[in-house]
Amino acid sequence: MATRDDILVELGLTPTWRRRDSGGLPAAAVASVALESAVPKPLALREAGLRAAPAPVVAQDATARAPRIAALSWEEFAGDVDACTACGLCKTRNKSVPGVGDVDAEWLFVGEAPGAEEDARGEPFVGQAGRLLDNMLAALGMARGRNVYIANVLKCRPPNNRTPEPSEAEACRPYLERQVAMIRPKLIVALGKSAASLLLGTDATIASLRGRVHRYRGAPLIVTYHPAYLLRNLPDKAKAWEDMLLARRTVAASPDNSVADPPPVAR
């Protein structure tokens, strides 16, 4: 037959030992309070309108990084871009945007950075600006993925589509250089000031760079307006079309033009 003490134990009504410095709380409760105060819960942070600090970006050795990227194959390229932590954009973007198109293309188009739709889909120029670019390509008798490759200076979207920081563009430079080396384009079209500034190493205006042939790593380069700019400035569409005609004439006049002395490419 159960004794009185057995019944009290079963019901959890036995005396509880308390620490003298616990303010009357059981020892287990003291430990729980201490743990909760040391590690804030995400729910408490949200209710307080606070955000937990993001995990620190793992630094990459720039000395070893550039040669490694310069040796990437197409099969390795997208995965390497996705794993990159060379700048803080890897912590704020949704998807990396390595590029898309014909890896044997004669024409390489280079924009500034992914926007919101590109960040969501992982492909460059898929919004209204992308549709305008596709229409321009169609007018030239070309299409996305057919003798055309499209990339951006940055492979990750800057928050709120802000202008890329110089350090971010510099961190992505080895990837763009590798794409140029693997594609060996007969022509590069820089879409907008950021792309032109990085490729040509100048802070000159688009207006001063348009209408003539520049060169980047042995390939002729034409500068024109970014499609997103043209959507806001419709009269300049005619100027952009003039740039596309100059680009077509440049390719036609130099059919054998390509990147000088490219490294071997693993396909």
C-alpha cells in the first residue's frame, strides 16, 4: 500500500530545495532564467523591433583567389560564384547571377548588377530592362543564348539596387575577366556607366565614351546606355540603336578579332 510520502512524490508536492541567492526561485528555474538572458530568442528580438547581427563574412585570400578563378571551367564557374564570400553582398542577395547565354558567343553584353527580378531568378536581364535588351537583339537578328552571352559586373544584387561600391566591383572583377577569357568574344558591349568604368578604368561619362571603339583585353568594346536607363529616357533609345549599329559594323569589319592569347579553357 502506498504511503503518504509516495503519494506526494507522485503528485510533485514534495519540498523543493532553493538556493539562498536565487531570490526564492528553484535552482532549475534560476538556470533557465540565466540561459534565456544570455541568449535572446528570435521571437523576443522581433517583438522588440531588433535584428540579430548577420554572421561575419569569411575573408578569402585575394592572392590565392584570383589564380583559382582564372583556372575555372564553365562547369565550375556558377558554383564558384554561388560560394563566393569576397564581399558582403553574399549575405544580402537571394541568388547569385553568374550569367547566361552561348559560351561560344561572338557578342558579350556586360551590365552593372542584378536587380530584384534577377536576384529572384538567378538570371541577368529578366525584367523590363531585359525585355528591351531582347528586343534590341531581335532587331539585330540575334537572340539571348544564340551567339550572345549576357553578364553583369556584379554577380550579386546590391541592396535596394544601389550603385555598386568600388570594392564590390573589384571583388567580382576576376569572375568577369574569366568569362571574357573563356568566351573570347569578338565584341563586348558595356551597358551603362558602371560596366564601362570597370572595363575601361575610367570615370568618363557615357556621352563621351559612345560613338567609338575601345578595347578590353584584346576585344573591341562599344559603350552604350543601360536598358533600365532607356526605359526612363525614351529619346535616348535612338542613340542606343546607333551604338548597336556601330557594334555590328565593328564585328563585320573584324571577323577574326578575338581576345589576345587567352588561357586554355576546360569545356
